[in-house]
Amino acid sequence: MRRRHDRVRRIGVRRGAAAGLVLALLAGCAAQQRASGPAGGAAPGVTDTTVKVGGVLTRTSASGYSTKDAEIGARARFERANAAGGVHGRRIEFVGAEDDGQDAAKGDAAAKKLVQKDEVFALVPVHAPNFGGAAFLEQQGVPWFGWATGPQWCGTRTGFGYNGCLAPKKGAGSQTWWGRQMAELLGGAAGKSVYVQTSDSSGSKYGGTTISQSFTAAGFELAGVNSGLPAAAPPPDWLPYVNKIMTSDGGGPPDVVVSVIAGTKFNVGLYAALKRAGYKGVLTDATSYDAAILADPASAEALEGVIAAPMFEPFESTAPEIAQLKADVEKAAPGTRLTQHLAIGYWAADIFLDMLTKTGKDLTRERFLATGNGSYSYENAGFGRIRYPRDHSEPNGCGALVKLEGGAFTVAKSMKCFENVPLR
């Protein structure tokens, strides 16, 4: 009786072991399928029915600067794609955006979390001026899309700025669109002078170099560049800066003043002081296209007549692409105010979707990057055009002009693209 019991027990053990082996094999196959995806190659974040993405934004910062609206723009574009059936049968699974707090180390940690823990296929959108995750993403071969505001975007194979690389090296292509758009608006640049005011931050000074060249390439005479303005806070007295501007063109004021200063408070202070001094020329910058300005009477008065230079087609445009953007945003987040950051998230997502479509159904990161870096081009009236790999090292050369007039924004010049010139 005891021998029969032992034999039954041994058979049970063998059957249990076999069942355990089958379960282990099944689990292994499932894990391999999750890791490799349907294409049979390494495709984290990809299944037969989904592509997972997430972003990194500067939601919060000590200065109050925030790019949080970029998430709304990206989500709106992804939701339209999903409603149409996705891309090659795969819906976009958007896990949202991490906050880097305008800190490079936090941005690096956010990128690692998205890739290693959340297992995203790509980072969309990335809209953080001090983004610190570029080296990690490049090393891992993870694509990322957003606003290429710093040199960390340039010279990569994985970073795709919706407007190219805005910090080209000497000898690489540098934008001329701002100067040429302004020349067309003013009826020509011959005999007209321009003065460029920046802060003492490295980014602002670099922008002063590229933007000065944009205007001289368009035919303007450079009256001066001043990079002595402290970047930490607006000065208590604007008079020294105003005096330099008002006497920069042979003892008189220039025809155009370009502000390359981050922050509405700076521009409001500078423009108000110039107007008090009797300046009657053209004021222009890249940041004053912001509906929030209109809610503050003092800011609206100081910025009245200012011409802003966004690198996307203005919301006031009648272009079908802008009507589609508005409809997408209203459907995804009813009542949302349209902002520059929202547009950047939307167009970054749009370019990602186009590249995803052109890669095809057999999707891996390697194939995706091969598409993006293999004579890739895409044109859209909403942001102009993008051409990779060229635009890994230079800007896309496209932009528009918007004027604040009578308390409302109007399109001064619609989106247009111009050829770059080598940066001197």
C-alpha cells in the first residue's frame, strides 16, 4: 500500500513539474512578445494595436514659466489620429507628460522613467528649455519630438525638433525668415536699420547672433547689439538701455528694435520705456504672441503695435490646417485657450504621426529612425516644412508675423519658408 502511495506521489510531482515548465514557457513567450512586438525586432512600447508615447514638459518652475499647454496640443492631435483608426491599425497610447521643473537633472530622470519604467516607444512632446535627457535618449536610440530651443537637440539622430535645430554651429545654416518676413512687411529693407537687445544669458546672446544675421541677410543695416541686460530680473531703470537704442543709428533711433529677451515683464518694461522716450519705429520679438497679455491693461498698452514672430501659423489664420487644430483642441479640451505652447505640442505630435505613417506597419525604433533620417521631408501650412537629417543641424527656416493692434492679434504675415545662410 505504501509503495502504491509513493508511486502516485512521484507521478503527481512529475506532472506538476511539467505543468510548471509549460507555464514558464508560456510566460517567457508572452514576455518576449511584449519586448519584441509584432515586428519580431526590438520595439518597446509597441503592440499589435498600440504605440505608447509620453512627454517631458516644464510644467512648473521657480520663475513661473510653464509649457504645460503642450500636453493639451499633443493629446488633441493623438485623439484625432485614434478616432481615425490610429496609424497602421495601432492607436496612440499617450501616458501624459512628466514635469522637469526647468531642472536638467529632473529632465534626465523623467526621460529614464518614461523609457525604463513606462516603456514608451518615443517621447512626444518634449518642451523644456533646460531638458537634460538628450544624452540618455541618444544613447538608447529613443526618438523624441518637440521644440528645439537649445543645443541639446542639435547634432543628434534621435531628436526631432518641429522647427529643426535653433542653435546651429558656425558654418551651418542659420535662419533668415524673420528678417525677410519683416522686410516684406515694411516694403523693403534698403536704408532701414535694426538694433538687437538681448539679456546676458547664453541662450539670449546666441539668439542675438543668429537673429542679427537674419536681418542683415535681408538687407537691414545693423545699428547695434546690446547683451548687457541682466537676465535674472528686469532692471529698476531702463533709461541706460533706452538711451543706447535711441542714439544707435548715427545719433538717432533705429527703424526696428528686436528684443531677444525671455519673459513678458522684460518686454513690457523695455517697450513702455521706449514709447515714453518717443520711439516711433517697429518693435518685434518672439514671445509676445500670448493671449494672456490682453487680460492685463498695462501689458496690452505697452505691447500695442508690437510684431511677434511665432514659428507656426497664427491662430487667427484662415488656413484649413488651423481650423483643424482648433476643432481638435475644442473636442479634446472644450474652452481651452490657444497658446504658443499648445501649438508646439500639437505640431510635434503631427510630425511624429507623419513619420510613424511613413515607417510602415513593421515598426521598430531602428526602422522609425531610418525613416526619419533617410531624406525625410514633410510640409504643412501649420508649421512650414521639416527636412531630416538636414534639420538636425539647422533650423527649418519658416515663420510668421503677428501684430497686436487695437487690443487684438492680427496676422501680419502668414507662415513662409526661406533658405538659410551659413552662420558667421
